[in-house]
Amino acid sequence: MLSRSTFSRNAPRALQKQCSAAGVNSRRGMASAAPTGLQYDVTEAAGLKLANREVAGPTATLALVAKAGPRYQPFPGFSEALEQFAFKSTLKRSALRINREVELLGGEVSSTHSRENIVLQAKFLSNDLPYFAELLAEVASQSKFAAHELNEVVIKHLKLRQQALAANPEQQAIDAAHALAFHRGLGESVTPSTTTPFEKYLSAEALAEYAQHAYAKSNIALVGSGANSADLSKWVGEFFKGLPGSGSSAQYKVQPKAATKYYGGEQRISSKAGNAVVIAFPGSGAFAASGYKPEASVLAALLGGESTIKWTPGFSLLAQATQGFSQVRASTKSHAYSDAGLFTITLSGKADQVATASKNAVDALKKVAAGEVAGEEIKKAAALAKFRALESAQSLETGLEATGSALLSGGKPYQIGEIAQSIDAVTEVQVREVAKHFLSGKASVASVGDLFQLPYGEDLGLTV
């Protein structure tokens, strides 16, 4: 039964940090300096890596980041199924009890997974930290993997996600581009495709074994925001000390991380759900030790595609390249991972328009490489890239996973001040050189939809 103190509704604790006067006086200084409250302090508790930032306010967030995404799973569907089992029944609490207790405390719990990580997250009133720290530890070490829940709930949810993927040509093309670029590891799809027979690998016993490896002390990091650091260390030390050091099964263990190698190539997938083309190049890693390249983020902002201002297509290079194509959506993104990255240009919409717009997009990249883009445009792109980096640090979902991933990779936490400063230092020459590097190497081109009209990589002037 929960103690009375756990359910207490005391007044929010006093503000712990005040805004810097210098930061208020200088708009530019706020962007360049490391913003107060966004930097993480790193320590260890119960043999676990722990990062926390003390953001003033009455609420807090605690996330468990496990290096157990599809990149590391032993068989298809394991990461997704493990995510689905989070916050269901444990050896101490039923799923109903967990739901009722979280509701009574006014908190929120969720589970997600990316290509590299499974993230269990709890948001709550700061005074309820002990309960949610205990709950996360319990989910990680004492979850029950019932066969009936696997068959009646988890697998059905997984199949629904497969159907959603099959109806989303953009995501199919992005997954295909990752597979072309990296093959195994980072090339694994976040959700198994409809042609992947994941059911033959899944069983309650196999998932239980995988969980022992996935949530082992050596494979997880805890990241907090808003909680008092001393209190967080105390409760993590108390509740997480019982986590296993590692699992016992060799067959269902987390797969070791092999050095990522870029391959490239071309894949064409026929689909009636829509049309999409993804043009990808080897991009920037997430951390300095993994080849972080701030110029890739600036180039992504320069190419753009999606407007940042309502009711206008904007003036990015891809906005100009798709001008007149009312049924084309374009976007550019730099996907950053622990030891590699993938720079993607995505175009979707009506097949004939996507075909022409894809050629225009490559031509826009060639203009950057040739130095035909004004320096003022690159400065605007750097400002946008910096804004996005600072904004992502304020987004709990992005910042918490990035920080946990950095700790698990042996690096420093995601310190946003350093990222912003590195973008400030990007030059026009660096942006031009990264565009040249992309065009001179082997691209990864994935096309989904009406293949009769969608172009080949060679048609776009790319080497695949």
C-alpha cells in the first residue's frame, strides 16, 4: 500500500535557480551561452549512470533509457514487444493497480522506442519522486511477461503498427534508406514490415530473457529533469540496487554493437498507398566522439522544405525547388545516432510531381556544393539550425533520450550549450564542403509508390 507521504500534495518546492541577468539583457547571449537549467549533472547511483538537471518548477520527469532498440535486438519485433509490455503487470502490482496509482498521483507514464533505445518515462509532481522511481525500477526488474497478454494485446498492437507503416510511404522509404545505408544494426526498421514473420520468434519466455539483458545495469542510464539531484540519487540508490548486472541467456541477449559501416545503394518498392522518394547520404553522428558535424545540421536547415512560417511555403532551397508542385511535400533531416548519421531528403506526393521535384532537389544540393548560394542564406540556415538544437533540448523526449544514449556510449551528456556554440562556428566553406562530399560519394535512394513514374538514382545524377 502506498504511504501517506507518497500521496502528499505539498506546495511546490521553492525555485532553486534564478535566470541570469546577463541572459535577459542580451538576446544573442541567451542563444550562445549554455542556458541555465538545460545542462545535465552526471553521477552514479546503485551502479547506474545518472544524469539530472534541476529545472525550477513543481513537476519532474524521470526516464530510463535502455540500449535495446531494433539495432540491438536478437530477433525482429523484440524491441517493440518489450516496449509494449512496459507498465503492464509486475510481480508486485497488476496493470490495473499501476494505472490507478498513477492516476491518483496525477502522473503520466509512457514507453517508446527508437532505432537504438527503449525509453520508459514518467512525469509527475516533484514530491512523488519516490513512487515513480520505485515504479520504473519495478518495471525494469519485475515485469511479468504473460503469454495471454503477448498473444491478445502485444502482438495485435504490433500488427496494427505494421498496417500503419504499410500505409505510410514516407516512413517506408526512410526505413528502406536506412537499410540501404547501414544493412544490419541501424538499418533495422523501427517497426517490422508486414512481410517480416516476427511472430515465429516471439514468446513470453524469450521476451523475459531479453528483458534481463535489456534492463541490466550495464545497459541502462537514468535521466531526470526537474527533480532535486540529491533526492534523485537517494531514491535511485534505494530502488535500483536490485537490478541484475546482466541476463543469463546467450540466445536472447542484447546484440553487441558492431562498428557502423555505410554502404549505399537503391531500392524500389511498389505501393498503392502513395509515393515517396528518400535521397540519403552518410551524415553526422550525435556526439563529438561519433563524428558530430554541425555543418550537416546547417545544410539540413538550408535545404529545408517545410515552412517555418504559417501560410507561406518559405524561402528554403527545397521550397523553391518544389514551387508550383501543389501536391508535393519536401523535408530534410539529419538523423544522428551514437556512432553514425544519415542525412535524408524526403519528397512525397503525386508521382509525376515527386519525380520532377526530386531532380530539382539534387540540383539545389549541387548549387550549394558549387558555392552558388548567398552567404546570407547560409547565415539564416545557421540561425534556424541553432534554434532547432536549443528547442530540442527543451523537449523532454528528445533531450532525455539523447542524454541517456550519450551516457551509454561512454560520452558526455547532451550539453546543449556546446551544440549551440559549434553551430555558431560553422562557416560557408564547411557547408559547401559537406554538400560536395555527399555528391561525390555513394547515395542511398529509396522509392516507394508508382515505380513507373518515380525516378532511379541515376536519373537524378547520383551515384548509387
